[in-house]
Amino acid sequence: MTATSLFYIIIAILIINFIIDKILDALNAKHFNDPIPQELQDVYDESEYKKSQSYKKTNYKFGLLTSTFSILLTLAFLFFDGFEFVDNIARNYSENPILIALIFFGIIMIGSDILSTPFSYYKTFVIEEQFGFNKTTKKTFVLDKIKGWLMLAILGGGILALIIWFYQFSGKYFWLYAWALVTVFTVFMNMFYARLIVPIFNKQSPLEEGELRHKISAYAETVGFKLNKIFVIDGSKRSTKANAYFSGFGSEKRVTLYDTLINDLDDDEIVAVLAHEVGHYKKKHIIFNLVASVLLTGLTLYILSIFISNPLLSNALGVQIPSFHIGLIAFGLLYAPISEVTSLIMNWFSRTFEYQADNYAKNTYKAEPLISSLKKLSKNSLSNLTPHKAYVFMHFSHPTLLERVKNLKL
């Protein structure tokens, strides 16, 4: 195989992925005006449903614009040897492979972020503002960007530097060292994300003593679930949309509630949502996802180790001096179809796990408050109640609201 044929395979993968995504988006958009299913008639009144339809259509058009811009920019970058241009800039500053890679990815990431920021700004301050979701100030928006860059530079740059260093001293066996590094990092982040990373962006405070905390503790006791750490996060700092999540293991185990969730739901509904989250823990879903993530990372790194030394990867992107960082870019583009398949499999597992967690909440607490909480959360986020089945299969990590309600009523 020649570098030219590999180049056109990469182009074909990008275009085919784009076309498939746009077909799915169009199919989904055709169902925006479908009548609300009988089981969900109480989610929206007529004016709210029209608002949700408008929100979906606006996001669909905006998504079409941003994805088209992205694919055209990527194709132009490939056809006009953009990677070689950036690689040459990086090589002007250093001869060290690690520093070259860090400068290269730094330029790519900053350039990409600068180009995407206007779209992100419009999404936040025009679309989300128009439909009453946005609570982000311009100061918070800018600070989030800066913090994100710093996090990416420190964590992303540090991991990349170590992986390239592993490659330099161990050759094709670098993937084992890289896998060990990523595994330790993944486990560490699962343990301490809420303690170390979340406070950089949000304020967390323990849930105050009172009826809600008493109800949560009483439920946890009935299912033999030790839960001392219940935190409230200031989600309203950025959006009116609500959420809750479970994180950590052992002594770091905690439940985090968005303040918007506490405002939107009554106590019974919040306990039902937490019962669902406890279900994920009791059913070992968190462990499964962690192990699956580690195994998939190992598989990806092993396949990468087979091809990374081949100069064809760099040559396919128009770069004549083969390097790990250029090979990594080419591999990532070529690996996209495999990544899509693994993503589909993981989404299937995720949807299955959601049913199991719902059933756990139904059996250990009550179905009715969980149903009403799901309906309220869908209403308050103007969710799509009638998505196309193909779109759900390809993109949804959760069953649709209709599917979950039907399951909870069984």
C-alpha cells in the first residue's frame, strides 16, 4: 500500500462518517413533529411542546452548520498538508521528539479551540440563552476555557510525554507501559475526580441536615449502602438543566446532586433518582465500565504499537519525516471505524444497565417518583420525546424516556 492510497482511505473514512451522521440527524429531525406518545402526554402542554420542537430544530440546524464547517476544515487541512506545516513549525523550536510532539499538539489544540470558540459562544449565549437554559456569565465562560487549556496542557501533555518516552526506550513494547500508565490514571481519576477536578470548576458543599438528607440516609440503610458523602454542586452557575451522579470507590464513594435537581424535584423524586444511582453501584456497572475502558484502551494501544513505526502513517498525512506524533494522528483517523463499533457496543451495555438500575430503584424504593422525576427532567431540558430508532441505536447511552417509563410500569 502506498502513502497516497492510505491518504484517500483516511479521506473516505472522514466523508463516510460525516454522511452517515448527517443521514441519522436528518432521519431524527423528521420525527421532531411527531405526536407525543400516550404515556408521555403529561410531560408537555401545547406551548411547551412547541418550544421543545423549536429547540430541537434550532440545535439541528446549528449542528449541521458546525459539523459541515468542521469536516471542510479537516479536509482542507489534509489536502493542503496542514500537518506538515505545523510539524515544521514545531521542529524549528526543538530537536527533542517529546518537545516537538508537545509543541505540535499544542498548536493543533489551540488552533482548533480558537476556531471552535465562536460556535461554543453562540451555542451558550444565543441558543441556550434564547430557550432559558443559560446561566453562564462571560467571565465564567472565559475562565472555563483557560482552566480547560491548563488541564489539557498539564494532564494531557504529561501523559503524552510519558508515552513517547516509553516508545523511545522500549520500542514496540511501549504499549504495555502506556497501558499501565493510562490504567493507573483512569482508576485514580475515578477515585478522586470529585475531590480534585470538580472544585476547579464548581463549588461543592455537603447536603445540609434536614428531611431530604434523612430520607436519603434512611433509604441507603434499607439497601445496606453506606453513604456518608452527599454533596450539592452549583450546577445553576452554568445552566438550569439538572443532573446527579455517583463517583468514587470505598472511602471516596459519594453522590453529587446538582442544586437545580434539588430545586426541580421533590424529596421522593430525588430519593428515587439516587436509588437508580445506587442500583448502578450495586449491579457493579461502575466496575464493568472501568474494566471495559481499561481493556479497550489496552486493545487500542496494542494495535497502535503494530503500526506506529510504519513511515506510511506519517507519509499519508504529507509529512516526510516519520514521527510518533504524526503517526498517532493518522492512526486515530484510520481507527475511527473500529472506535465507532466499540462505541455502539458500549452504548448497548449502557442502555441495558439503565434498565437494570431503574428496576433496582423500582424494587427497592418506588417506580412512581422515578417516573415523575424522569418526566420533569425531560420537560425542563426540552428533551426529544420521539427520536428515530436508528439515531437512538447509534447515539443514545440511555433508553428513550418512553422506553424507560414503559419498563418502570411493568
